[in-house]
Amino acid sequence: MGNGYGMNGGMGWGWIFGLLAIVGVTLLVILAVRFIGGGVRRGPDASAAPLVKPTPSGHERPRQILAERYARGEIDTTEYRERLEHLQDE
């Protein structure tokens, strides 16, 4: 004789607990996979960009070197302009 507290008294709500347990385990697995895999990636991201910029070719490279030397302070403004003018004449 079941009075609601015996073996079959809680069976009416047992399926809800089982369903919640399955949903919870599924969510934990999804979160673990995202955490291990680095999350969701949508579209291109900056980390996929090459770390080294392509080197300019032809007449651009000497100008780039000259600009770098000027930026580092190895040459002054007068020398930079003279050398840049010389490069433009070529």
C-alpha cells in the first residue's frame, strides 16, 4: 500500500530530474569542449594573420630602410631628405 512516501511515491517527478540531469551533463560536455578548443571562432581573427610582414621589393625597400634609420635616430632630417631625394632621382 503506497501512501506517497514509499518506493513508488516519487516516480511522478523522477522523469523531470532525469531530464534535467541529461541536459546538465550535455551542457557540461559542450562547455568543456569549447574551453579546451578555445571557444567559438567566427570569421577571420587577428591571430591567424602572418607574424612577418611581406618585404617590399624593388625601390620600396631602400626607402623603407632609410625611414627606419631615421625613425631610430641614426640619421638626422637633413641627411634623410638628401638620401630620399637621391633615391627618387634613380
